[in-house]
Amino acid sequence: MAVQRVAPGSRAWIGILAALNAIVALGVDMSLPAQPTLVATFGTSKDTAALTLSLFLGGFAVGQLLVGYVSDALGRRGVLLTGLAVFSLAGTACALATSIEMLIACRILQGLAASAAPVIVRAMIRDTQPADSAARLLSAMLAILALAPMIAPTIGGVLLHISGWYGIFAVLAATGTILFVIAWLYLDETLVTPQPANFAGMVSGFRTFFRTPGTTLPMMISCCNFAGQFAYIAASPYILMEGYGVSEGHYGYYFALTALALMLGAFTGRAMLRAGRAPSGMIVVGASLLLCGGILVAITTHVADLGIAGFLIPMMIYFFGSGMTGPSASAIAMEPVPHIAGTASSILGFCITTAGSISGWATTKIGGASVTTFSWVVGVMGALAWVIAVTVRSSKNRDSRRSGTDSAHARAA
């Protein structure tokens, strides 16, 4: 009996896309508790072990440059299924790695494959939804996505205790296989008009995105936002475990607090969008919280009496702001170029992930378990995001007033 494909925009469709979107968070967050173990097992340094995170994201970033354009030319579904299959195979290879170099190489391949899921998810949403609906759907998915970092480090800690670090990557391989089967059974193609499949067409698509007004600045907000997030993701195992004495088993509980804040921020943002708040207004509200969290973490981590609360509470504020900022910034960046949704999604994902990868590696390389270095990174990213968000909002307001004036002149004529 044939399986009924789910309709775009339905709850089942949103749920499947949200699960696919979570594959990257699982790929990163489940391995976080194993970072100190990898250092000890392979006799390597912290910053080298951190490459299993940063180069996973590096592979993820590079993969996105190709995935979006290929999906614009060949269709979303086939590219997605190929990515999930390779992700599962790479996860198996990670579990069998016998050296840190082999593990890093397999993680790069896994990151390349993982790039298919979020790029195709954003492209499918843009294929089927107008801008305001896209922002709401992305907010809903981010809220669901936040479940992954809430539970993934805890699962990773349990697997680390039961089966060792390799059990984490075996479970990631199994997760990729399950998602492959679900996508194959239930997701239909959403691309209506394929683009020409050649290198010149890809370059032309990239050029179109960057030359189109209204795309670059919102993308930069997302880059700053994620750079601060991933600085926390990469550095928090060392800061919490070594700096504050949190055990491997309890690390996931602390990490879940920031994931909960991200979820609540996404739910709040979605509610405000549904109530009629414009995405351009949402990025200013969210970026203000990023700035607030960045300033506070630089202050409160140096107040001895606050202890771990001086680190976690500001980061919960930052992640709450991230939940409000990210979906609207992405929707605004993709809005002017609906005809190259896959390519736009690729560029957006590449730039955001590259910013996070560099930020995470540099934070652990320079600072290790230092909250001072970490707080500088988060504070600067929050400030940059706020300045750019205010600029984008002002530009949108000017365009709106100009459009209103033109309409009034047309009616008068």
C-alpha cells in the first residue's frame, strides 16, 4: 500500500522538517560531554579535540554552498536523501575511528553531509510559504529544535558512561538512518521551476544574492547571533566542568537551561509575529537581548559571590534573544530572492556556520576555560548584532514611508 505524503504547511510536515533541522544540533551537542574524554583518550590538546566540533561545522558550512544550488537545479528531495545517507555512513566511520586525525576527517565528511538537511528545510519553506509565514514557521521549528540541545548533551553523557565516546557517534548514525526513512516515505518535492545546472549558473546565483538589496545585513545579524551561540557551545564544557567543577553527568542539565531559553525565545517570537509584529521589529527586540546578555556575562562572571549563576543567567538571556532574532533575520534575508531559495539558503547557512565555527575554535584556542575571553566574544557579537538590527529596521522604515508616499502620489494623480 502506497504511503500518503504529507501536505506542505501541515503539522506533520512542520514536525518532519523540524526533526531534519535538528540533525546538526544533535551532531554537535551529543558530542559535547565527550570533549574532555577525547583529549585524554587520544592524548591531544583541547583545541585539537575542539576541531571535532569546529571542523564538523566547517564541513557543514562548505557543503551548504553546493547543496542549495544543486537543489535549485535537481530538486529538494533527492539531495536531502543523499545527504542523510552519507551522514549515517560517516557517523559509523566516526564510531570506528582509531585516532583523533581519523575522527576529525570523518567529522568533516559528516558535517558536509549534514548540510543537506537545514538548507533543504529552509528552501522547502520558502518554496511554499510567503515571508511572514516563513518567519513564523522558522520560529516554530527553532522552538522544536531547542529540544535537541536540551536533551542531546544528557544523552551524550549517558552514552559516554555506558559505551564510551564511540557510542555517541553510533547513535548519530542510527538517527540519520531513521530520518532518511521518514523523509523518503513522507516528503514530496517542493521545487516547481528548476534552475540551469552549471557552474556559471551557481556563480550567477551567488552574485544575485549579494547584489540584491536587503539580503546581506540581515544575514550578518544571524552570523553575529550564531557566533556568540557557538562560542558558548564550544567553550561551555571547559568553563562548566573545569572552571565551575560541574561533572560530566550533570553538564547536560546546565546546558539544557540555555536550550530552554532558546526555545522560550522562539515561542515568544512566534507569538509576537502571529500578533502582527513585523520581522524587522523582532530582530531589534531580539538583538537588544543579545546585547544585554553579552554585557552582563562580562560583568557577572567576575562577581565571585554569584558563582555559576553569574555565567548561566546572562547566557540564558542571550539564548532567549537568539530564539527571537534568528528566524526573523533569516526570513528577511531570503525574502528578496524567492526565485533562488536554495542558493539563498546555502549562502545564509554557509556564512552563519562559518562565523560559528571560527568563533568556537578561536574561543577555545585563545581562552580555553577562561570566562574573560568568552565574555569578550559574546559581548562583541551581541553589540554588532544590535547595531546591524537597528540599521536594518531603520532601512525598512524608510522604505515603508517611501512606498506610502509613492502610493499617495499615485492616488493623487
